[in-house]
Amino acid sequence: MIQSVWPYLAVMLLCAGIFPALEQRYGWRAFNVLPPIVLTYLLVTALAVAGLWQVGGEIRAAQSMLTARLIPALLFLLMINCDLRAIFALGPRVLAVFACTSVSLFCAFLLTFLIFRSALPGNLWQPLAALSGSWVGGTANMIAVKQAIGMPDSLLAMSLLTDALCYSMWVVVLFSVARLAPAFNRWTCARSSAEIAFAEARTTAPTRPDCVLVWLGLALLVAAGSAWLAAKLPTTPMISATTWTILLATAAGLGVAHTPLARYPGANAISGALLIAVVAVLASQSNFEGIARAPLYLLCGVLIISIQALLLALCARLFHFDLYLCGISSLAHIGGIATTPILAATYARGLVPVGILLALLGYVIGTGYGLVVASLMSALAIH
């Protein structure tokens, strides 16, 4: 049994790296259903349940310190590639599709919660709130919302599994509906976005060893500074010092994104590695308690996506959006930056930058969005 910090950290890093390495080397189809980040979570949770390490004293202190510092650092790094000027340059039509998708998801989450409220007593609404952060931004936003609302680690598996399985289903649907675009566009009286030219998205150079040190040092410094400043700000039942730390780190990343430093390579690659490492640390504190409720959350996820799709289709009819933009915007929310450019490329190569920039915009608002959903669910849960 592991009882000291360094062997524990070694196991966390190995678990965080093994599945991405296998995906990169072999590309097994299983990764299309359960991404490496979910498999990492399940593996580390299984090791924790098996008692590979003793959670107490030195290891417990390390877990607390790592989650408190690495999550703000991660959010800072994720914001570096978010060029708001490029996003707003896309024009009102594209941003309107994004806004309608966000509102549709917001309504879908609240309606689904109201339908299943009696089956989600106590704090069992929290996985849905955390999921809302991910389905606008990404897994990092999910974890940020989870930390901000004080969701138990044991419930994180519900959010991750629902995210992975429902997202996989939705990707298949969005790839399949491309052939329906002409009929959909006639119904909405919309011009196909494939005919519109967009600017290229920002590209990055390969990551060098010096980039790793610079970005990690800066990210950890921002995390420490955000925590120091957050301790001096007023708090409420929904806005804790942890929430302030997360929001300040996000704002710092957005600020740096509009400086020459943003052209320094490596932030994206480092944030990807840091994200899966943070998930491993969180999983090491959890167990499979409550896993029997997974089918309920999966049902909630399917209903949320279905309501979102229906409302977005109605918005498309009202505002004359075409199918390609609706599909890209929906996947930019639910899928994030990993698959949205691929979907956009299958629709029309000129739409790839749109997919990238909309997914990045989701990262910007995902945490705040999830906190708003959490506050409303918390209020509704007690009535």
C-alpha cells in the first residue's frame, strides 16, 4: 500500500499518460465510445477502491493542494488560445447560432431537472450542473464547476460517463445528418454557410522544453495569485473563495490571450496533459458509490440533447440558420474543440476555423454558465 506522496504522484502520472499513449499508438475504436480521460478516471478509481494507496495525512494534503492549485492553472492555460477578437469577427450570424445553442441547452438542462427532480434528491442534481459546464465548454469547465459548488468526488463519475456516452451518440447523429442539409436549409430559408469565407484560426508552433517550463511556471504563479486575491474578495453561498479563484484565473488567461505572449507555443499541449492529470488526482479521492444511478443520468443526458436539438431547430427556422452552422455550434458546445473541427471539415473545409473558434468561446463561458445552472438547480431542489 502506498503511504507517501512521491509513489502516489508517480502512479497518477502513469495512469494519466497510458490511455492517451495507447490511443495515439493504436487508435482503437473503443476510444470513440470511452475517451482516454474517462478510462483514466475509471482506472484510478478502481485502484483507489482496491486500496493501492492510503488516503490520509501526507497523501490527503497532497490531493488538496494539487486540486486547489492545478485547476486554476489549467483554466489559465486553456484560455491562452481564446482570441475573442477573432471570435467576434465571425459576425452576428455565427454568434447568434452560438447564443441560441447556449440558450437551448440552458432550457434543456432546467426542463430535464424539473422532470427528474423527484429522482434526484439532496445534492444529486450536482452532476447535471457540472455536466452543463462541460456541455458548453469542456471537461476542465466541468471540474471547475464541480469544485466551485462543492460536489463530492464520488459523483464525478456520473458527469464523466454521461458526458462521454451521450456525446459519442450525438457525434454519430451530427455526422449522419449532413445529407439532410439541402432540405433543412429550404425549411429554414437559409443560405448554406459552406458558401461563406472565414478567416483562418490561429496556429501554434511545436512545443519545446523551454515552453513547458515557462507556461507551467506562469500558470502556477497565476493560480497562487488568484487564490491570494480571492481570499480578499466577498463571498456568498454560491460564490466562494474557490469560485473567485477559478474566475480570476480564467480572466487572467483571457487577458494574456490578447498579448504577444499568446504566440509563445506550448500552452495548448501542456493544458491537455494537465487536464488528464487533474482528472486522475480527482479520481484518486473517489469511489464507485452511487454508480447504480448511472442509467438515470444517461437518460437525463439523452433528454437534454433531444430538447436542445428541438429548440435549436426552432431557432433555425425563426432566424434562418443553416444545418451546418447549427451542427457545428451544437458540437462546439457538447463535444468541444477535439471533434468540432473534424465535423466542420466534413461539412465544408472553410468552416473549420468556425468550429475551432466557437469551441474556444465555449471554454470562455463554460464555467460561469455551469455556475448559473447550478444556482438555479440548487434553488429548485429545495422547493
